[in-house]
Amino acid sequence: MSAVDVPPGIGLVGAAMQRFDAPRHALRLARAAVFICVGCGAATWVMVARHHGTADQSVYAVMPLALTSFAVLGWLIRTSSITVARDGLRWGWRSVAFTRRAETIVEATSYQDGVALAGRRGAPWFLAAADWQHFSDLVRQLQRAQIPVVHRTERAPWRAKMQSYGRALDLLLVASSLGSMALAIAALSQP
């Protein structure tokens, strides 16, 4: 039998109280965008290989990479999660996460459509309810983590909502998919 004595404060994370993932529809959209961008990008490259040497082929060669990169980035963001633990909040994945320590959070303001976490420095971190499953449990878990919570009955102000990324990310995924399809159609319709 052996024991390991680890000094406090060296960055080991505490046990998770609850984990919040992206909604299923957002994950499906992200997966579909990656699938569409990869498929349409492959079709575009096939047409570029057949019609190489014309002046506009560089756009058809590079744009599928850019659009697929946006889709993969959106998918990676949507596969991340928020984990509430006694030592604070973590955003990320199991192996890589960014931590907001509980002692750096001055207060959490709960709105109808999200929670704003105000720290000692910087802008508040707004977590939109639409971006996370089981969001109604988040405020309760923040209180269990002994983070001071102020309850508001109104919707969050616009400046707080600008901190969340959900709708903008969904628009980026849709735009990447539509752009990939338009690019593939344009490449296929070349003489």
C-alpha cells in the first residue's frame, strides 16, 4: 500500500458535481455541417483536378479547406462541456479544459435566459441557456459550489448576451454548409 501526499493549490481539479453538454440539435447541426463541408469539398476538388489550369481554380482549391475548418471548429466547440465543481467551472473537454476558479467569481447573476459570471477582472462570462442541456440545474450547482448567486426575473441585457456564442456559431455552421454546397455546384457547372 502506498499514499501520495499532494500539496494544495498545484492545479489538480476537484470532483465534478455536474456536467452540462450542448443540446442534441446543436450537436446534430455541427456534425451535419462537417459532413456537408467534407463531402462538397471532395466533390469540388475532383472538379478542380479535372479542370486544372484555369484562372479561378485557386478559389475552388482553397475555399473547401476554409469552410471545412469553420465546420470542424464549430463541431469542436459544440462537443465541449461546462463542468461545475467545488473549485469552480471548467469549459472544455475531459483532457483539455479552461478553468474559472470559484474564488475569482464575485457573483453569478441568474436571468431567465442565462447566467452571467462576474469576476474580479474582465468582462462577465455569460452562459446562455440555449447553449447547454439541463441548464435549469446550473444555478443550483453554482449555489452548491458556494458561488454567490443573484436571481433576476428579467431576460439578460443585450451586452451580456453578446458574450455567448451559440446563435453566432449555428449561423457560422449553416453559412459554411451553404457555402460548401454553392462552391460544389459552381465547380460542377464549369464547362
